[in-house]
Amino acid sequence: MSFRALLLLSCLTSLTAVSARAQEAKSGYVLDVPVPLTARSADTLLGQLGRLAESAPEGARLDVVLRYPEDASGGQATAFEDALKLARAITGDRFRSVRIISLVQGEVSGHSVLPILASDALLLSPAGVLADATAGESAADETISLAYQSIAKRRGLFPPALVQALVDPDTELAWVSKVDGGQALAAGDQLVKLRETGAVLGEQVWSAAGAPAKIDADRLRSARVAAGIVGDLDDAAQVLDLASISPVASEQVSGKAKAILLDISGSIARNRVRRWISNLSGSLTDDQINTWLVTFDSMGGDIDQSASLSSLFAMPQPPLRSVVGFVRGEARADGALMALSCKPLYMHPDATLGGPGSDAISLQDLDNHAELIESIAENTKRPVGLIRGLLCRDLEVYRFTNKKTGQIRYATADDLVSGVDDPALERQRWERGDRIELADGLTTEQAIGLGLADASSESIEDVAIRSGLDEVPKPVSDRGLVRFVERLGRSQGLMMILLMVGFVALSAEMNAPGMGVPGFLAMVCFGLFFWMNYLAGTAEWLELVLLVLGLSCIALEVFVIPGFGVFGIGGLIMTIAAIVLMSQTFVLPQNSYQLSVITRGLWAALGSLLGLFGGFVLMRQLFPHVPLFRHLVMEMPDSQAIDVAEKLVDYTRFLHQTGITTTSLRPSGKARFGDEIVQIVSDGSMIDKGVQVRVIDVQGAKIVVEQQ
């Protein structure tokens, strides 16, 4: 290759690199601003903006679009302190490397307006509106007005007259054409002065005195406050002269994700939730941990305990950035609440979300946790009506469509008009569609279609990659032995084997009293069975006491008061009840799922008790013939030996001997054999005294003779 060709190639490479850097410098990012704004969401936004500021190219500013939703109702609930905190921060020195552009897609009111005044630029959709900034305030506050003017002055984007009208509903705002040819916004005393001096050639009132201001996109564009009216992010990118505007999700922007893994499986119980919360809180002591990856395969168990975890997942505290959920099996009953608290939420293609589980959730339970459920819906941007419907099967949730705007809403007929002044008018605004079937839970495809899940995933490895992780993170700090026993406890077959072996070993110990190998083995099996269920959240100390009492009553019936009476029957009932209760978190079933669980528990208990009685049969019939187990069975005594031992005297020595009768035999009497005189009986004949006789049979203490 010639020198000229090499030089040309080098120039092309340099130009390509410069072009790539220029393209990268012209890209922007978008952050969604929740309405109403809360202290939590304000901190989250500032954290994201901080990471963006750190990633900005040196000597250049990074464009960040703060996007306000189309349905921005509720801005009046934004606290002034939270809005002021965000506005002051984005106008401060920390974010000098970031250019803030507000994109208003709907009507924004209340103190949610304040951060918009702190923006470097403003874009609106055709439906974008800035309305009364002090909506929700009980009375005018001069401090609030001064704060608004101060924030707006820092940027210089919003004219003081416009800010005054937004803050004070009693202020008249007009677009004034002056005699000298200029045009401007004027309000309050300034407008009055212009009118009095005759400086007004023409005017257009934008907001009358006494009426809250409501400034639409066209007027803000004509006043040159808005940089443009756009339909989507692509239009915004063109107006801002950017190559693209992307969501904040890449590692370059949000920072390297480092996570820990929490596996929530089995029943939800107080002891398990306490351990999980303790371990999760401990992980935050490591400043590098910024993500929790939570997997679910749970039938629920206690909505109050699930609510504790759900509040942690839905509102992660710094340095935690996100809580990623993955339903690998099922998340039923209150387990669905925890899963829906995660954002994003992935589901295995064969997973189930919601439906009947270990805890039958009532309407009263929903009312008790109404604030939490609404908070979860707000933070995860999921329909609150669908969340409520998944938790309580008594609710009938429908799809409603706004007849005017086409907005979709999922709610019950009562929730649709809850809190409105005119329920009849509100019902007329919405067209009711089909009922959403939630009673039996949702498949992955259905959950994604309804906006409850974000995507489908085949494995935890895939979820980790999507979350910006290099590999599946290590499990949250916990004792390895505890995790091992919890994994073993998920096997119903192993539980059954432990019970069977335990009862067979107990039978062996009963057949050979004295604490030995069988007794120790039975204790180990029953102990492991209780421990596994305790760690699984289905067993408490009450069930353990019930099991011990049941086995004690059976032992009392066998050893102390033989037979089968009150202690035997009561012991069997208590043992069966203990085994069944150890496998569930409820007492009586209230739905189909609980009915299937209690049925499995009953079969396990009955099968285990068969091991107890089968053990007795095994001990009696088989073990005596097996050398290895022969010592475990008490030997059956010889009946002939017992017969001999039970004799009072032994006359077998007189058999076939001869003697002389000392009395007549009628047919019994006495005879002398050597020096001994004993009681005898004839063979049926009458024998006189002094006759020689011979012993022909000895039956215990009975000597039978015949005449010789």
C-alpha cells in the first residue's frame, strides 16, 4: 500500500472518530417526572440527574428531557417543599453540565409547575397546559410567590408577569401590543400602569382577575416561552437539534449495576419476612450495592407481612436504585403484591401472577392497605384497579374508556365514581367494556398485555443481563445451612419420606424400649420436618407442641394403658392435625387453592401414620428373621418353657414307677412310692387299699396310675 493511500485511510479514520464523538455529544436522555411529585420521587430524580451530570462530556452540556405525563392530574397534591427542593437543585452548580428541558404533555398544575420554571427550555405537546401553580393551597402566601419569582429569575425563561399570574389567581394577565411597536406579557400593577399611560395599542387577556391561570401550548409558543410544540420524542429531538433522545437505562448513564439476589419462595410468614428484611437492610451497608434482584415462587401467606416487603420494593431508598422482580413460578395472593412492587417485573413464560393462594384476602384487608397499594401503583405506573382485583377475587374489575379522550381506566363500578361530586355525570363520561378476569390469576402474556408485567424471560440469567449485570448476583447474606434446608424443604417427597422414616423408627423403638438408634433416628426425622416447615414459614411452635402431645398420647396408650381408648384416638387426631397445620399457613380452607393444600396435608399425615402401624407389622413379621435387625425385636418366649416354669411341682420322676396304694382309689386317693406318699388318680377303675399300681401318665401335678 502506498504512502498516499495510508494517509487517506488515516484521515478517513480520524473523520469517522470525530463524527462518532459528535454524534454521541448530540444525544439526549429522557426522565419521567411523576405527578404529584413526592419527596421520594424528587430524590430519585436528583439521583438520576446526578449520574447523568457525571457522565456528561468534558466541556459540553448533556441534554436531559424531564417528561411530564399526559395525565398529570394531581399536581395540587405536590408539596411546595418537595418541588422547591428539586427546582433549586437543578438550577444549582451541581447540574451545570446538564441542560434541562421540560416536556409538558398534559395539563400540569399545583406546585408541580415550579420545577418547570427552573428549566433551560420548554417543550409542549398540543395538549400541554400550565395551570394554577398554587392549586391546593388554602390561602395566598407571599413566601411561595417570592420563591417562584426567584427560581424563574435564575433561568430567565418565564417572564415575571407570567409567573405572577400562575402563582396569584387574582392577577390579570394579558398579551399587550404597545404603542412603540413592542409586544409583551403584562400583569397586575404593570398592566394597570400601561393602560393608564396610554401605552397599550391592543391587548388580549389570557387570564382574568379572580380566575386561575391556564396557559396553553399555543400561547406559550407565541410568547416565545416554549421552544416548540412537539408530538413525540423524535419531534423533540429535531427541535433541540439532537440525534436521539433515549430513556435513562444504560450503564453509561445510570452507572454500573451491582446487585444481590433474594429468593422468595414458599409461604410468607413473620419469621421469614424479618430475616429477609434484616438481610436486605444489611446489604445496603455496602455502598456498591444499588440493585436488588428478587425472584418469586410463592403462594403468599400473610398480607400484613407482604406489605412490609412491598413498601421496601416499591420505594427503594438510596443508594438503592431499583428492585428488579422475576416470577419464575407463581406469585399468588399477597405474593402478587410483592411482585407488583418491583419495577421492572419479568415473568417466566409459564408463570402465574395472582389468583387464590395461602391467604384469602378480603375487602377489609384492601382497605387496611389502601394507601400502600396506591403508592405502589403510582411508583410503578401500574393500574391500581388491576392490583386490587388481583388481590381480592370479590372485586369485579372492568375496562372503562373515556368517551371524549379515549383514556383507558381499569376499575370497579364503585371505584370509578369514588370521591367525585356527581357520580351519575362521571359514569356518563366513561364507557364500560369487558370484565377483566382476575380470579384465577394471569398468565405471563395476559399480565404483559395489561401493563402489570414488563416482559417475559426464560431464566434468571437473562433477567440479570437485562438488568445490566454481568452475571447472576450472589444470594443475600444468610447462613448457608439455612438456605440449604430451605431448598430441601421445597420437596414434598422429601417431607413425606422424613415422616415415614420417623414413624417407622418410632415403631422400632416401641418394640424395643430403651432409647437407642431407632429413637434417635425418629427424633432427627421429626426435628428436620419441623425445621424445614419452620423455615418455609408454615410451622410455628404451636404445631410442634401439638405433634409432641400427639406422639406422647400414642406412647401412653401403647405402654401404660394398653388398648385403644381416649389417649390413642386423641393422640392420632393431634398428630394428624400437627402434620397438616405444619404444611399450611391457614386453619380452614377458604378458596380452591387452600383446599388443595389441606388435601395434600391430610394425605401426607395419613400416609405417615401408616408408617407407624406398618412399622409394628414389620417389626413382628420380618425383622426377627434378618440378622442385622434381629436385636431390635424382643424375642417371643417358648410356650413349653412357660408351661414348665408355671408348674408348682414336678412329678415327672414318678413316670413308669410302681407303688402301693395307702387308700382306696375312688378314683382318686394316695399311694406310696419309695419314701414319698403322693396324691394319685386311677385310670378310671376302682382300686382297693394295699394294691400295687404303676404310673402311666403325669399331667402337671396330676399322677395317673393303673392296677398292676
